[in-house]
Amino acid sequence: MLSDEELRLMMVQQQLRGRDIADERVLAAMERVRRELFVPPELRDRAYEDAALPIGSGQTISQPYMVARICEALALTGRERVLDVGTGSGYQAAVLAELAAEVDTIERIPELAERARENLATAGYERVRVHVGDGTRGVPERAPFDAIAVAAAAPDLPQLLYEQLEPRGRLVVPVGRRRAQRLELVVRSPEGPAVIRSVPCRFVPLVGEQGFDGG
Ligand code: SAH
């Protein structure tokens, strides 16, 4: 039987490096964060699969590759203040905490936010601030942010999040239809949003004022 640590190193090697993740800081961060602490206990032996996994309330912990892709697109150096929208299990927030100075994360489902708080504490990331509410409205009292990561699919660029970016700040968000999106990197610039589209992806819908309506 391989240990969680061995499985984690294999995940980074095969699923991340073996594809196209090249940012050494992102690779090192994902070698450190114990994903098994963010999945439900009964799925712990599947923690390093190349897949999203159910975490309850109809939501999922994102596929490791997508977490890496989002982090790489944010181009973090360690000094940034970051907002993570769609806390879910807290895993993405933990990886961001390895890469940036300060992390705030917001989740609309209170039970998930509570479990994420516990997961983050167990994994050693209690400095991440977990908020409950509609993340499509951002966290105005903590804005502006150098970077914002959205882990749920939006129908359009979430304008209120864009407005909470610092000048030259970066926002990564899956944009498209309910069942198929593309990951977009949006950079705040004096001329307005500069958008770079990348990989096709499929995230659970962002539900809220600037998301999809209903569940
Ligand atoms: N990054 C998470 C992935 C969670 S899936 C992880 O690593 O585990 C996306 C999450 O976004 C779900 O938990 C869902 O409840 C949440 N979500 C959807 N719409 C939201 C909104 N408007 N505000 C905050 N969270 C939202």
C-alpha cells in the first residue's frame, strides 16, 4: 500500500507535471497540502484520483489539475491578498494559502463552510478566513484583492468581483454554460478587462446574484 504522501507525489508528477503545469511554486504547494484531509472520510482512499469528488450538499472538491491550473493562472509570488470564491472543502483555499500572503474564502452553504473551517484547521491553515454568503458579490469589507479564484461556473464575467481587484489584479473563473465552460483569466487594466481563455472545463454552477439562478 502506498502512503498518502507517496500518492500525493505521484499525483503531482503524473497529473500536473505530466500535463502542462510548470510553475514550480504551484507544484511545491500541491506536494505539501494533504488533500486526504479535505475529502469525506469514506472517500479518503480516493483522495489522489484524477477527478473531482463529492463532498456533500451536491457539491464537489475540484480535480487537482483544475486547482493547479487556477493557481498557475493567478501567477502568485507570495505577497498577494487573495479571495477564493466557492470554498467547498477548503482545499483550493489551502493551496492558495501556500502561495500567497493572505487568503479569504467565501461559501454560500453554511454546512460546507463549517466543515471547510475544520478541514483547514486540521491541515494547518487556520489563518484562512472563511466567510458565508453570496461570493458573486465578493467580500467588499476585505477588498481590493490582488487575485481572485472562482471554483464554480459563471454565465458571464462576474462584474462585482472584477471591481474588487487591484489595478493589474487577476481573476480566474470558469465562464460558459451550466454544463460546459472555459477557464478564463481576466486581468484588470486601465482599458478594462483583458480576457485570456484557456482549457475547457466543467465546474458546479455558481449560484447567486451574478451566477446561475436556482440550485
Ligand atoms: N474550491 C473547492 C471547490 C468547491 S465546488 C474545493 O477545493 O473543494 C464550488 C463551491 O462553490 C460549492 O461548494 C458551492 O456551494 C459554492 N458556490 C456556488 N455558488 C456560490 C456563491 N454564489 N457564493 C459562494 N459559494 C458558492
